[in-house]
Amino acid sequence: MLIFLFALIVITYLDRICISLVGVRIKAAFNLTNEQFGWVLAAFALAYAIFEIPSGMLGDRIGQRKSFIRIVLWWSLFTALTGATTGLITLMCTRFLFGMGESGAFPNGNAVVSRWFPAKETSRAASALHIGVNTGAAIAPLIIVPLAANFGWRTPFFVIGFIGVLWVLVCIYWFRDEPSQMSGISPEEQAVIESSRRFKRIHQKISWNQSLNNPSLWSLLTAYFTVQFGFYFFLAWMPVYLQESRHFTEPDMKNVTSLLYVFGIFGAVLSGLMNDRLAKMKSVLFSRRFIGGLSHTLSAACFLVARLTSINQLAISCLIAANFFIIINTVTCFTVCIDIGGDQPGTVAGIMNFCGQAGAFLLAITVGKVVQATHSFDNALLIISAVQFSGCLLWLVVDPRKQFCRIKSAH
């Protein structure tokens, strides 16, 4: 199941990072400014944010299998159609529809973890999703840049769209929502899974008023907004930054971008191990707060140093470290969603990811406008650092022991 989820997210990030890796080529082909390209990137983030909550709720209602089939077929289609765009308007429309389709991948992935893994392994299992994030983003430059260099920038979108369809075939044939529906699982194994997992069949409605009046939930949502504000810089702007601000060649950009996400893989693994280990040694509360707050602080400091230095090697090292700490933080955030999700883990993750993608949307526009106005990425990095610092103290309020769904009886 971990391999299945890992492959889903690898393909997700092959799709998502493709446009930034060929961003300089697309800007040249359509004669786009940085501000216009920022709106293209923001179109995806806006749609992704809008449809996160509905996609998460739908998965909790109809099951993850049906949701995954719809999600991956949709995004594969619009990934391929990105390669057929003719200018700014068609590019923005296609990326918006792509974001609409891809929304829900993480909420439903979180729901699978909640249904299939013991509570004591929650963070390690959730980290598989984020290992997939960084693996997909790490191998993407090695695939996409050579394809674009040899066959044009449109070709990678067609290739990656086809890969998504192959994953759907595996989902249809093999994956099921519950252990009880899966062939090859004994009654004994089913009993072990269902007795020790976070997911509980409560079958009661959410009290939205009480849930949304929970300060811990709002702190988590706001913290994740700041996390994604920083992370989206790497997904959307890092290749352009390396080429236009640090004057890297396209092959050098490819290598640095890949290395960035290789270290991110280690961050995801470390976060899963640390969260579960500290939760066992100390408490769930201490584990989530300590790791979330510390990683937030360190990522902010790394962005600041990258802004202040003129030495390319130091700046790149700091940005690699910033992504490393952001990934640790991201795994912790999604682990808290499972901690508090009850029988609605997809809904909770969808709400959090909505807030995160709102941060991504704002980052895409902000960087485009700032770079266009100042002809420099320096102030953009300073803004990102400030936003990251603002998220540090929020972890003092996050409490993974408080359930999102203060349940009231269904009538």
C-alpha cells in the first residue's frame, strides 16, 4: 500500500513540476513576463485550493478508489493538454483545470493511511507520501529537461500524461478502500489492521461550528499556509530563479533542482521516524509541537541567509536546507491531520491543504510581481523568510489530541 501511495505522489509531482522546469522555454515561446508567468503558476494553485475540501469530503463519502480514478484521469488529460496550449490564456485555463483535477490527491492519500496503518506508525506511513513528493520532483529534471532539450518543451507534458493513465490501470485492478475488500488478506490480518488504526467508523455528523472554533485547528491551518508559501517557491520558481538570478545553465539548473529534492527525501524519512519516536518517548503533543516549531524556524533562517549572500554555493546550500526543513514540517502537518481526523481524515487534510494552496497561490503572484518590479529575486526571498518566521509560534497552540470533529449525534 505504501508503494501504491508513493507511486501516486511521484506521478503527481512529475506533473506539477514540469511547467517550472520548462518555464524559461515557455516564457520565451509565448513572450511572457515574470508577472504573467506568475499568473500561470497561480492558476493551478487557485483551482487546487478551491477543490481541495470538496475532493477530500467526496473521498470520505464514496471511498478513495473511485476518487483516485477520477483525480488521476482528469489531471493526466490536462497535463497532456498543457503541451497543446497556444498562448497565455489557453495556458492559464489548462493549468486551472489541471489544478481542479489534481486536488484531492493528498487528502485521499491521508485517508488511506488512516484506514490501513496502525496509529503508532502514522507519521512513518504519512511520510511515504512526502518521500513521493521529493522523489518525483528529484527525477523530474532528469526526465523533463532532456526531453524538452531534444524534442521541445511540449513533449514532456504528453509523456507524463500517459504515465498517469498507467497508474489508473493498477488502481482499478488492485486497490480497494478497506482491508476487508482486498484479496489475499487473512481475517487475522484484517483484524489487526482495523483494531489498531486511527480510522474509526463513528457514522456521525461533523459539528462545523465547534470544529471551526477550535484554536488548535486554526493554528494548524495558518501554519500550513506559511509552509506552502515557502514550499511553492521551489516547485514554481526555483528553476527560473537559478537561471535568471544565479545565471545557471539549463544542465546546471537540472542538477541543482534534482539534488534539492534528493535531500527532501531524507527530510521526509527523518520526519516520519522522529515524529513516531518522540511520540513514543515523550508524547504526541510534544512530538508534533517540537518538530513543527523547530523545522519552521530553521527553514525561515535558511531563506534569510540565501537572500543575504552573494555566494552561489552558499545560497544553494541554504535553499536545499530550507526545503529539507519544510518537508519535515509538511509531514508533521499531515500527521496531525490523521491524529485529529477521526472518521473524516480526507476532509481534515482537504481543509488544511486548501489553506496551504492559498499560500501557494499568493506566493506565485507575489514572486512574479516583485521580480517584475525589482528585476531581482532578493526581496522575494526576504518575504518568504518573514512568512516562515511568522509560522513558528503557531505550533505552541497546535494540539493533536483535540479532535477536529467534535461529534454530535446524527439525526
